[in-house]
Amino acid sequence: MGNLIKVLTRDIDHNAAHFFLDFENAQPTESEKEIYNQVNVVLKDAEGILEDLQSYRGAGHEIREAIQHPADEKLQEKAWGAVVPLVGKLKKFYEFSQRLESALRGLLGALTSTPYSPTQHLEREQALAKQFAEILHFTLRFDELKMTNPAIQNDFSYYRRTLSRMRINNVPAEGENEVNNELANRMSLFYAEATPMLKTLSDATTKFVSENKNLPIENTTDCLSTMASVCRVMLETPEYRSRFTNEETVSFCLRVMVGVIILYDHVHPVGAFAKTSKIDMKGCIKVLKDQPPNSVEGLLNALRYTTKHLNDETTSKQIKSMLQ
């Protein structure tokens, strides 16, 4: 079936079959093309968004100068002139999160529909599974960059304060058309999150489940748990790991594994850490800890701080101590 290579059929992980998901070369079949093409339009802009975020330097210097010399009109104008185009970038990032949410919902619809099981979907629709993985990979990379860049919130706060002052003084605000008040409120909520893209995907997945009441929730959670299991097995088994032709595929798989765990934890009623969870959390954490430490600290932090059920009483002490 396509590029799928079944790699494990051992009766482990609550009977989840394991597959080698071809994240490097999967191509869409005829039945996948409609959704694939829609999602591809969004994903082709993802790398550019990450490059823009990586190069985002902020207007910290100009803002400090303006605040320290409130009577100096030239410094006020200089700070405003520096911040407005940056807010244009922040608007672009936020609008991309909305496009990504829509793409995710399309993929979830395709990968959880009846009559096939989630495992059969992943087997039949490798290219869509790869796109789902690419969305998760992008999301964790975006949030890692955002978390280490305090300039984003500082710039946006300054923009809103200055805009508010301009309105009070009836000063025409060049650039106000960029971000109206309603959009600014939504952007504020977005950037106030430690991991805004992950929150967007998590909310979208939860909303997808609640809106599709005729679809068993297990269709969605089993899709997520199967992907987590597949990534873990591909990473921990040298025979399969050696099939990766690109060294970046390892970090790709690690991010995808963590991303689906977090989504599962938010969508599943008891989460990813309970004994009844279909995700082998100890195995997944071990795979992360077996990597060079500097390369996975951000992913371990994502499990520590952006999951929903880690600190529940039902989470074993062993799992908690593994993540300390």
C-alpha cells in the first residue's frame, strides 16, 4: 500500500500495529490529492514563516529610547516607525496559525473518517500522514523560536499602548489599518500563550472532536496514539532508523512524536499519562532521553509544561520522575 512498510506486528502497545511511515518520500494517491493539494498550499509557506520568525530582532532599543525620553518627538516617531512593520510580521504569523488550523481540520477529517480504522488510514494515506507530521513539526519549531524571543510580546504591547494613546489624543495612526482593535485582541491572546501554535492545534483538535459527534472520539485519539507509537518504534529500532536518508528525519520524528502526545493529552478524556493510555509514555520519554541532551530539552519542556494531565494523580511517579 503506497510506500508503507510494516515494521512491527508484535502484539504490543495495546495491539497497535506499527508501520514505517515514509516521512521522506510519501506521494499522494489519487484519492488523497484533493485534501493534499489544499494542505500543500498552506505548508509551502511554513518555511518562510519560520525564517521570518528566526530573523525577528524586535525594536527593543528604539522602544527603550522612546520610553526614557517621552518628550522627544523624533524618538517617539522612530520607535513607532520601527514597531509598525514588525507588527505586520506578527499579524502574518497569526494569520498563518488560522490557515494551519483549517489545514489540520481537513487532515483530521480525512484520517479519521469511517469505515477505515486510524491504522488503516495511516497505511492507505501516507502522504496525508506526512502532511499531518509536517504541521506538527512546524508547530513545535515555531513555538521553540517564539519562547526564546521576548521581543515579540514587548513590541506588540508597545504598539497597543501607543495606539491607544494616539486615539485619546486624536492623532492619526499610520499603520492602524494593519491591525484593528478586534484583531489586536485576538493576537494578544495568541502571543500571550507560551506555545501559541500548539494551543491553536490543540483547540482545533478538541473542536473537531466536539463538532463531529457522530465520529467516535477514539477515531481521533487512536490516530494520534498510532502516530506516536510509529515514531517511537522508528526511532528506537536501529534497523528502521538506518533507513532514514536524511539526518534531519530523526529530529523531525522526535518533534512529531511529542506533538501528537500533547494533542492526545488534550483531546483524550484521561490523557496520555494514565495507565489506560494507548501511548507508551515511558518508552517515548526514554527515546527522547537517549538523544544528545541539548537537542531535546525543548521537547522535554514541551511535555513538562504544555501537556494537560502530567500532574494528575493518575500519572505514575516513575513518569513524573523521568520528566523532572
